[in-house]
Amino acid sequence: MRPRPQPRSPQAAPPVPPAVKSAERVLDLLELLAGTGRAMTHAELARRTGIPKSSLTQLLRTLVQRGYVEQPAQAPQFQLGERTYALARRGAHSRDLVRLCQPWLERLVRTVDESAALAVLRDDMAERIASVETGRAVLYSVHVGVLAPLYASSPGKVLLAWMPPAEREAYLRRVTLRPRTEQTIRSVPVLRRQLQAVREEGVAWSLGEFTAGVTGIAVPVLDVHGRCLAAVGVALPSERLTDARRDGMVRALRQAAQGIADSVAESASR
């Protein structure tokens, strides 16, 4: 007689990793201050969050030092700091840029028949936040979320060239020019001269410096004050960039950049 199969025990759900207490406390603090919309005393924060007063003192000290919480002068109260608002604005700004740039990137790709993308400054990198790929069989993929060194990519060079001079010089002093390819710039004086040319000509090139065999071209998206909001660029296999196409691509990039800038200005005025 064949033994009866034993019923399978239900699979246990994967264990939920324990929360990091200090991170939870920071979030509780920020959410409470944001939710009430007013300054609060140390005692009130401790009572409302349940954080021990000694731990709360240390957390608040760090958040104040970093600018995420402020303590108004002569007041025993705490409120959200400018750094918290700046972080929120940056996220909203990126979302707006993605939405507003999309039709212009699509038009750009139709015009030049190459992949196009928009990048913004993220710490010491250029972050690709939007892209449209060409339908060509051979293409350079421009995935969203990619981070590229400022010194090696064409959008990065644009963002670096339009930095305030003091910030740019601080970057040039601290950066290590790690080669991505054999063509990557390895000398700060050479990079500095190239950035000057980018400002004068209004266009940046990456000739196989970020990815071997790929040429990148980028121009700035400038606001009404001449500040660089982002860089719009195209990337293509280097053998496809002929002299006959070069000027037309730069022209199309500038038209797209102006269109994005106009869309941003119009959206901000509503």
C-alpha cells in the first residue's frame, strides 16, 4: 500500500528585516515637524515622538548642523530647516524637468535619428533623468539613472562649465580624473582649458571619453538668469558622426534646449 503524501506546509513569508532605530527616529522627527507646520520645543518633540530626551538631543544637534532642522535664534524651539525644503524642491524640480523635456527629446530624436537624454547635476556626477532612444538597429542606449563623471561625459562638461566659478574650482581641486577609456582626460589644466572652450562655444563634446567608440554632444538648458538647469545631449557610435551631420546636430540640440527652457519658464509663471 502506497503511503499517503504528507500535506506540504505553507511557505513561510520571508522575514522582514529589522528597522534601523536611528533612521526611524530621524524620519519620525521630520514627519512630525512637517505635519504640524510649526516650531516645537524639545520637550514636545520628545513627548510626541517617544524618543528619549538624551537621544533626541543628539539627533537634533546633527540635524541642525546639517541644516535639515533649524533652531531660531533666542528660541528653545525647532523647525524644519532650509536643507529639507531644498531636498523637496530638488525632487519636484527633477520631476517637472522630466515631464517638460519629454516632447522636446522626442522631437530631437526624430530630427537627428540618434538617442537623446537630459542630465542634471547630482553631487559630483551628471545624472541622466530622462531619455529617448532612436529606432536604429545600432544605437547607444541611454538608460535613465546612469551617473557619469563630469569630466568624461558631454553633459557633465556642460554642467561643470556652467557651475559658479568658485564651485568649479573647488571641484577641480578635489577631483581624481579616473580614466574610463584611453581617451579620458587625465590632466586638470587640459580639462580647465576645455571647459573654457565649452563656455565660449556653448557646446561640449565627449569623443570616446566615457564609452569607447561613442561620441556625446551636449548643450546647456539655461534659465532666464543664465543659470544651467540641465544639459541636453545626444550619443551615437562615433563612425556615424560625419562632418555633414555635425552642425545639424548642434543646431537641433540648441533648439531642444531652448524649447525645454521656454517650457520650464512658462510652467513656473502659472
